[in-house]
Amino acid sequence: MQENYIRVSEVAARLECSTNFAYKIIRQLNSELKKKGYITIAGRVPRQYFEARCCLSSDQNQ
């Protein structure tokens, strides 16, 4: 079972980028969600939102 939130290590692995860049992406996505009125958690982003914004599907496995 997958968790509802994706963390920086998984973002870095899925996008094949550094952890610093993954943190930047998470901050950007959380900022977008805050502007829409959602409550956010630092260092995590909803998995479904991340996959939609990055054009990924949840069935992609590493």
C-alpha cells in the first residue's frame, strides 16, 4: 500500500535529480497548494498532486 504523501527521497528517485532539487520541487508544489487554500506539510507533498504536476502515473515503478 502506498502512502498518501511522497517525500524528498522518492521525489529525487522518481525524477532522477538531486535531493536539493527535489526539496525545491516540493516547496514549489506546497506553495501552489497553499495558494489554493490547502494545508501543507513541509518536506512532503500529496502523491496524487505530485504525479499529476510532473506528468507521472502511479503505476510507474523504479
